[in-house]
Amino acid sequence: MRLHLLALLAKEPAHGYELKQALEQTFGGAYPSPNIGQIYVTLGRLEKDGLVRAVDVEQSNRPNKKVYYLTAKGRDVLTLWVDEPTEGPRVRDEFFMKLVLAPLTGIADRMALINRQRRHYLSIMGDLNALLDRTEPDDRVATLLIEGAMLHLQADLDWLERCQEDLA
Amino acid sequence: MTNAVLKTVNLVKVYSGGAVPVHAVRGVDLVVEPGEFIAVMGPSGSGKSTLVHMLGGLDARTSGEIWVDGARADTLSESAWALLRRKKIGFVFQFFNLVANMTVADNVELPALLAGASPRIARERREHLLGALNLTDRADASPAQLSGGEQQRVALARALANKPSVLLADEPTGNLDSRNTRDVLRLLGQVHKEGQTIIMVTHDARVAGLADRVVCLLDGEIVDDGRITRRRTGTAGAVIDLR
């Protein structure tokens, strides 16, 4: 979350709760609502590393709040992140390890493992369908996020089919 | 199990035309209860299409039994099968088989009229289905004027026109972009909720995710047959993880 917060602070200084709201507004309903505690912990670490600077602002009737500013060093780190190509997803699949090692364990056969996994993926897809149904079609960010998850799941199912053809 | 919509007993299909006989379906036992939505999955060549074609009487079985609404169907003549399909079975193919010299509206109304619906009922049903599939403004077009995706959706509307006992479909979203797929998914979900029995061959995980049961074929045999449970977590966090 460090870099997401730096990106938001590049636009304007903000306090913790404003960052939580900005994340929710930007990513829409499909994004898991960020935990405010986690945001404050992350901001604390960013401050310690010199990537943000906290300024106390006095409030009447309330404790002071901290407003966070991006530092020059923070901007450099952010620029580096944006400019780098992003790693693609890696195949380090827990299920695949189970599948390959299954004959050694004697606990379950490969066919049973694959069948159970397929039902599990389809169940997740059912959830994504329901989520997409609840999402406003003009919420482009949320829609694309869900469609991305669906395409990954499709690839997982296709791979499962290949495993069933060749291993089971 | 007397109220099964569809049942097969040791259903077998062998294609013996070539040099070597091909055992496409090897002894399938399947019982489909009213209102079930079954996704039939499996690799190419596993017998999925052959199975649903036999269920619709479009391909003759080699041995075994097929029962539709409690009546034996595998022994029917071709014309008797045609009659049974008209009354009880809707079919959507990978290719569309629309009647070329009829409008979209007439293509969709025809099965309902043939099944004995009044012209008013057939028209209302057609208007509802074309509306749900975003095709209302194409009602007066001829199939040749439509894109592949539009023809596919018209074929689905036609298959649902007479509220068949069972909808059989073979890759019905094969030609659709993601927006059109969304319309099709919504309609399938809706008719399923209204009690439509659906048996659908599909590689499309989005479509399969709507089903409540998956039947998986491998080399002509069922290797998995079970329910897809809904977790109903309701939160996105359980499904999507942005790092």
C-alpha cells in the first residue's frame, strides 16, 4: 500500500482518513475497503523512511490531526515505481504443488483434486458474476478490476483442464 | 426420480464411419431435475457436444436410453423427435441456424407459435426476450444484416421463446464480446431463476459460474458431477486482492 499512498499524496497533502476515502472513491465498489489502522501504520513507516512529512494541524474541540506531505525523496521513489515495468503474474501455484506431489502422499488422487479445485474456481466465478451484477456499468475501474479477476480465473480453469488431460 | 426433466441410462455414441470407430460417449448416466442449470465442461473431443446433440435428438445414440419428461425418447423417429423438440426443447448452437428469409422478430416468434402459443403471447415473449438481449431495434432486420454476436443472441431468444422444458446450449457465448456476454449472462440468470432448466456446454468460465451443477467429461465419460456451492461472501475483498 506504500506506493498507492504516495501516489495519492502526489496530488495533494491529506490526512489518513482522507486517504482511505480517496482509495475507496478511486477504485469503486470492487476494491476491498482499506483498513484505517493499516493506513496509519503505513504512513508512520513512510514518515520514518523520509518519504512523507507529517504536519500537526490544530483542531478546535478535537485532538490535533496529522496532514501528510510527499517529500522530494518520496517523489523519487514514486517516479521509479511508475516508470518501471510491472512483473506479470507468476505461476507459483499451491494447487499445482499438491497435484504433482499427490501420488506421493497417498491422501488424494489427482482426479479428485482437480475436480474439487474446478468446483472451487467455479464457485469463485459465481461470486464475481454476482459482484459484477451489483456494480454500476459506468464504474469503469471496478468493472475492469472484476473482468481482470475473471480472465485470470478463466486461465486457471483452462490450465486445470490441461492438467486433467495430461496428469490425471 | 420420476420427475426428472431429462435422464440418460448408459448412453453410448460410437462414430463408425471412418477407418477406426470413435467412441465419443462411453456410457453416460445423467439425471437432470427441474430447474437445474448444468454446465458441461471438459477438453475438446471429450464428447460434450455429442452428448447434448443426442439429448436433443440431433444425433442418434448408438446404445443406451434417453428419457425426456418421463417418456422414452431415444427410440423415437426423426419426425417424432422434431415434434418433441418443438414442444419441450430449446437449442442454441455454436452456429446459429436462423431462418434466412424471415425477420428477427419472426425467427423468435416461430417456435412459440409452432408450440401452440397465441400470436399475442408469442409477440409479448419475443418483445421481452429481444429487449433483455438489447436487440429491440433489430426486430425487423433479416439475419444476414446482423453481426455474428447479434445472430447468436437472436438464436438464444428463439430457443427460449416457447419456455422449453429444457434449454440445451453448445458454447452459446462463443461469438460474443464482453458487453454482449453480459446481456446473455443476465438473461440466462434470470430465466434460470424463473425455473428454466438449462444444460450448457461451455468453456466460458463466466457462464459456467452461473450454473449450480458442473458435469465434467473426459474421453467420453463423466469424471465429475457435483454442485457448485455459492459462498455468498458479499464482499469484494474475498475475491479481489490488489497488492
